[in-house]
Amino acid sequence: MDHLTDREFDRICTYLSRTLGLNMQSKRVLLECRLSHERERLGCASFSSYFDMVERGADPEITNRFIDLATTHYTYFLRGREQFDFLRTVALPELERSRPRRTWNILCAGCSTGEECYTASMIVEDYSRDHAIPPVRITGVDVSSAAIAKARQAVYHPMHVEKVPSHWLSDYFTRTGETYAVTAPIRRRVAFAQANLCDPGALRRRYDLIICRNVIIYFDERTREQVLDNLYRHLAVSGYLILGHAEILRDRARFDYRKDSVYQKRPEATTL
């Protein structure tokens, strides 16, 4: 495997910071491994010539594949089970009490290949069997077009469903050979869109619950604050923001900390 020169690495990091707000200074080996195969696939003599193609943007597929390779998409069903338990035992009952008639909106920001969205939909489906609830709309957004395409397919290999309880496997999946496809009723309440969370116009509505886990940890400080501000503005009063366990929200003037990296927007906070 060839190695990035210092100049090439700096160039790629600058581009990712400028376009996606990513801080990749500690990810040199990761970038080398992921981009080497793509450079070879395209027949480029060097990383510089490959990145020239990315920057020119003449072929959107090359640019989209670069973004997909540079970003992380590791996920699986029921990842962070305790946070999904919070959704089941606290967030949904609160919504049932406070908003019994209007549609509930849930956002998965940085949804990757969709497992998080469908997990939330399965929890909602379980809850609806014992409670008369209004329609629930779950929106997944991710910067990677390839990840969004996989999410829409909703077909997963066994390692992605290892944490799924047996009754979910039988009720909410259809097995074909070695893959598991999410059933239509679970998919029906989920929609996906390609969007860059750094874009102030990426979000279009107010959400009762926002799940944004293991996303902002990759941003530089300025972008992290911009993204958090945007999520805050699109979160309903008393709504919940769920972050990854390595992500700490230091602004306690606008949020109250609950548990397990779950934050609640304060009732006195302003909204859109």
C-alpha cells in the first residue's frame, strides 16, 4: 500500500474540513487504507492525481465515493440498547401524554445505513400494540449517498442483527438466504434523505426527538457548535437530544442532562 505524502494528507484534510467540517488529522492511516483501493481502481498513479479528480467534481460518482470512504458508517441494530430503552420507557410515554393527537417526529442525524432508524421504528411498533398513538414519522439523514441507498434497501447481513431479540427477527424481518430484510410496516414510517449536517438548511421541520450518536465527535470544534445549534433550533421544547457516549454537551443553559448521554431541551427555551 502506498502512503500519503504530508502535502497530500494536508490537502485531503483541508478539503474534508472545508466541505464537511470533519477533523481528520488523527485519521491518516484510515484514509490511506480506504483511499488506496479507490485510487488503484481508478488507475491513478498517485493520491494527488486521484484527489485532482475528486476536487474537480466532474464525475459526481467519484466525489460521492470519496465522501463515503472518508466517513464512518459502523452501526448495527440496537446499538446502545440503554438509550433505546429510554425511548421506550420515557420518551414515548411523555409524547403520548403531551402530544396525543399530532404526528410525532423523530430525526436520526447521521443515520448511516439505516439500522438506527429501523430500530426506532420497531420500538414504536411494539409500543403501538398497547397504546393508541398518532402517526410517527422517522427521518434519517446522512451525507453519504451510498449509505442512504443501502438504508433504503433495508437488507442486512446477520452480523447487523446479532443483538436483535428473536421475536423481532420473526415479526419485523424477512429472511432470504443469508440476509434479513426489514418488513414493510416498519419501513413505512421511515424516510431517508442525503444531507450535510453542516448545511444550515439541512433540516426542515421541528422534531420531538433527535438521535445524533457518534457523529459530532468527528467534527472540528467550530462545526460541532454549528451542528449542535442547528439541532437545538429544530428540537421541540422539552424534546430529547440523544448523543453518543463519547460526546458531551457542555451547554447546560439550554439542556438538562437526563442519563446515558440523553439531554432534554429546557421548557423555557425558545423554538423556531
